[in-house]
Amino acid sequence: MSNKKVVLGIAAGVAALAVVGVMLKRKGYLDRACEKAEELGKDLRNKYKDVKESARRKFDEVVHKGGEIADNMKNKAENTAKNIDPAIN
């Protein structure tokens, strides 16, 4: 296939898309599609925000729970050390 045929094919495709775009704009389909795309964008933004907030809450819960577990283990280790050999402390 020669370069000339490729260029002509691309130009024909662009022209066809331009004609379809003009027709859709005149009939109002393009406006409705844009409105639906905006609604979809808003929905996705809200869902992302909800997921992000949920993940942040879960992370905070895990960090808090991990801190509690670490404190409990530290206290148990200190108590065990005291009970093993009181002369060391």
C-alpha cells in the first residue's frame, strides 16, 4: 500500500467523522451525549470520593487498632520481664 492511499484513507475517515458530527449536532444528539458524559463524570467523582473516604476511615481504624495491640504487647512484655527475675529490675 502506498503512502498516497494511506493519506487518502485517513482524509476520508476524518471527513466522514466531520459529517457525522455536524449531523449529530443539528439533531441535538451531541448535546445529550455531552450532558450524559457530564452526569457520568459527576457520578464517578462522587463514587471516587466515597471510596477514598472509606479507605481513609479503614486505614485510621487499622492504625488505631495496631497501636492498641502494640501497647498491649509492650505491657505484657514488661510484666513478664518483671515476673521472671525481680532482681534484674
